Amino acid sequence: MSRTALLSIRGLLNWDPDLLDAMMLPDGIDADTVKASIIMECSELEVWLPDPDTFRQALRYWSRARMEIWSHLNETLHYEYNPIWNKDGTITENRLLHSTDNEDRDLASSADSSAENKVSAFNASAYQNSDQNTSRASGTDTGTIDRTRDDTENITRREQGNIGITSTQQLIKEEREIAGFDIYAYIVRDFKERFCVCVY
């Protein structure tokens, strides 16, 4: 392709004012802002695809391939976190408590009883033995009792703050760098590197 065959972004837009509408963008990215930023940054730069139809098709496929990256970068701008913390999480501990209790039993028992009945004759004043009963009982209780108990205890704790590896001042400095990230400038730079001839 000769040098004279190249056109600028402005030249392509003069031919097809809606050319940049083919660009696919993630949700949350304002298309008008992207197009205006491209025109301001790249208007006078020449493109390596001077045919409007070819350029439109290439722009559509290229931007579709870049959407996942742009979407992820845009999401990082909306994370909720404390910028001066470098620790924020939940720790769960599981504790198993086991206890065993053994009891040996050896119990013996015995009992004796005796009963004696007396009666008196109608012509006597003293009692005489009539009958006597004697009984004896004994028993033994021997055995082992085992008691086992297993308990599971779950402990959850939240740890937050600065663990001291990075100073608060350094975290603030890094947060300022993050705040300076411009997703629109990033997309324009992607476009410029892909479609524009940046040789002066």
C-alpha cells in the first residue's frame, strides 16, 4: 500500500459519519464518550485500513475480542473496599471435641432374714415355738459402662485492617494511582495502537 492511499480517521468519518458505531463496548461504557475521545485523540492520524467497509468490519470483530478485557478493567473501578486495609477476610475454624468416660462396676449384695412364730396353749401362760422361717438372698452386679461424646464446634472470625507489611501511606499512594486510571483513555489507546499508523 502506498503512502498516498492512506486516509485519516477524519477522512473515513467524512465518508461514513457512523463508522465508529460498529464498535462493540461492554455495559457501563458510554459509547458516545468513547467515540468522541477517539475523534479528539486520533482524528488526524492515518489508518492502515482506508476502505470504510473493511474498516467497519475489522472494528466490529476487534472490539468484540477486546470486550472481556475492557469489561474486567471497568469492573475494577467499582470494587467496594477500604483502601487503607490490606487484610479483610473471614476465617472459619472447625474444632472436634472428643471425650471418653469408662466406669467399671462390681457390686455385691446379700440379705438374711429369719421369722419365728410362737403360740400358747389354752391351759398355759407361756408361749411355745410354733414354726420358724429362714430366708437368705445374695446378688452380684458386675460390668463396664463406656460413655463417648464427640462435639464439633465452628468458630468464625473476621479479620480486617492493615497487617503492617505495607504502610498506610503506601496504600494511599497506590489508591491514588488506581483513581487515575481512565477506562476511556485505555480504550482509545487500544484503538490507536490497532488501527492507526503511528509513524511520523
